[in-house]
Amino acid sequence: EIAEIQDLENKPLTPGEVVPMTWAHNGKPVGSKYAYLVGLEKGFWNKFLDYSEKKGVIELYRRLLSEKDGYHLRSDGFDVYKPETFANNTSKEEAEAMEFFAHRYKSAKYKFNMHFVAAWDEAARKDLLKALGDPGLDIALKGIGERFGYDNMT
């Protein structure tokens, strides 16, 4: 059975609600027993996008994808960047303490330009977790834990 993406059910979920992903026209699972939708707080994505822009992660992606000088990674290579190198709106102290890494995943083998960016040092990881928690990711994680009967998730 083939269905278009717009056929996916698009009813708003309450924050923390976890339901199997199904097709709107027949209610059948999308194809994987592991495909679920999770309700997030209203404005979650905008808040996280604002954080990513403030920390320079969006600009880092732009530079990596356009391969600007100093931002070309070899296939399956990675490097570490500080926000002060690509964001003008972070304080000097914060920029010196926080690092993000970028990994260019096997671009030679698969012929694509995909990058993974994540917090690298402890200060960046704590800051990122706070940025995810502030708009309500903890509510979504609690819902996932309850849905699958987990006592904790790591």
C-alpha cells in the first residue's frame, strides 16, 4: 500500500501524549511498529530554533553545507567549533566554554552532504539539555516512558 505524506493523521496531540503513527485514510500503522508520534508543548520548535540560532548552530550548518573556508570536513570526518567563531551574540566567556562538534557522515560512500552537529563539552551538553527542557521536552520524555513502561531513560 502506498500513501502520500499528507495522508498521515494530523490531529494535535497533547504534550506528552504518545500514539502509534497511522495513515489517516485507513488507520493502519505506517509500516514500523516503532513509529510513534509524541505531543510537544506549543512553541517547542520555535524556542529550540531560537536557541540554535543564538548559539550559532544554524550558521555552522550553513557554513558546513556550503563548505566555506575552514568548514570543509572530509568524508566521515569531524571537527570541534566554538560559538564565537560563528555567532556574534554570545558572550566571550560562554563562547570560550562551549563547544559543538560536527561530523560529516560517509559522504564519499553515499554521495551526500549530511552533517550531524551536537554539544561537545560538558558546558555545552548542560546548556543544550536546559534548552530542550525549558520548552517542555521533559514532558514528552515522561510520556514515552509511561507509554513503554520505562522507569527511567538514559
